[in-house]
Amino acid sequence: MMKLTIVIPCYNEEQVLPWTLGKLATLIDRLKKEADTDARLLLVDDGSHDRTWQLICEAAKTHDHVNGIRLSHNEGHQSALWAGMQESVATSDAVASIDADLQDDETVMIDMARQINEGKDIVYGVRKKRETDTWFKRFTAQSFYKLMKSMDSEIVYNHADFRMMSRRAVEALMRYPERNLFLRGIVRRLGFNEGYVYYDRRARTLGESKYPLKKMLAFSVDGITSFSTAPLKFITFIGLAMTLISLVMIVFGIVRHMEGNTIEGWTSLLVSLWFIGGMEVKQRPRYFVQERV
């Protein structure tokens, strides 16, 4: 049997987790019977403040197919996914990922597993419709995908982070040195054999979304700036324009000084302001596993 690990990032999922574990236990039985796949769960607690970790520990004691890791603090959804894949790739033939709210239809993992067994390396879960989303969520998501496509970014339309990958695909992914994680963009660039499954997205059963507007905007910015050359070209153009303006202002300041039309210190201050600049480099935070069960 193919050994499959299903990675589930969890952040304050106390309300929904018991229901989710029950649904996934049924899925594991079906995977064994219908797709010749032996599956287990790896729940990644991304620094939750509620009883999420306690529930994971209780489930791990009760069920052999449940394991968990707890990150030392909240790193974000993408880093939690990365941590789970890195922890499980060595002991798995394939790794899948799905959100804890199960708005994505977990039953299509059976078809994903069949495709992996047939030779696919990456199988994407693609939403057919987004009718359960609010108008604002649906509009912003579709606008984001269209924007990414217009910038020639390799991204699957209406695919989030619901996918299954073979071991060699995950191992290749782990070698990527990206700082700002945008997994749905990085995975597509691996270049391995791809497959697709399509499903209708459900409404969230319990709890609340962990992606408010602020996080969605930050995630979109990471995706656009990490996987398109358009922002780089724009910034380069702005940089060249500012360099030209700076040179003009420096020459202007020196000429005014030579003409004797400046006060003491004005020229040196002007030249310094236009000549010296700063840059902040954002590093991808490293995750630290605090506990394992």
C-alpha cells in the first residue's frame, strides 16, 4: 500500500477539530479500500491559543493514525504547511494537504491517491464553484487569480493549498530557498507530472475563517511579488527615475553652492538626502517545533 500523510494546519480550531477528525477517519477507511492507500494524519498546531493542541494530544492517544506537532509560535498557514511536509516526507510515499475546516471536499483525495498510484507527482484540488463564499471573498479571490494570470504567473485557477504530492515532488519542493512562502506558486514550478480533481467548495461548518482582509492582502502581495517579474520591472523603472532625479538635484545643489546662493550646511544636507537610501530585507521566519505526539 502507498503510505500517505495528510497534513492539516490548525490555528484555533477547537470548535471544528472533533468533527474534522471524525470525517477524516471515515476517509482513511475509504482510502484503504478504494485506493490501496494507508493514510495517517499529521496535525500542525500553528501556535493556537485555545484547546487545539490538547485535542490533538487526546486524538493521538486514542487513534494510531493521528500524529501532531506544535510550533513554538504562530508562523502562518504557509509555514505550518511547510513544517508538516518537512516532518512527514521521509516516512511517506505521498503527502496531501487540506485545511482543518474541510471546506474542500476531502473525499476527492481518493481520486488523488489513484492518480498518484498511476504515476502522477502532483494532483491539484480545483474548486468548480465558490457559491458558499461571500460576494466580497469571491470577487477578491477571482480578481487575484486573474491578476496573477495577466502577469504570466504559473498558478492553477481556483486552486488553494488542497493537493497531493509524491515523495520526490515534496523533496524537490523542500530544496526551494524561497523567503516569502507562496506554495501554490512554488509547487507549480516544480515541473512534475500533474493531475487535477474538481469539487464544489462547502460552507464552513464551525468556527470562523482565519483569513481576514489584512491576511488576505498580505498573502496576495507575497504571491504577486514572489512569482511575477512585473513588480520588479516597475520597481526598476521607479528606481532609475529616482536615480535620475537625484543626480539632477545633486548637480543643482553643487551649482547653487558654487554661485554662493546657499546657507552653510544646505548643500551637504541636500546631497546626503538624495544620495543615501535604505533598504529593508524581509526574511522568511524559521519555524521551531515545540512538541510532538
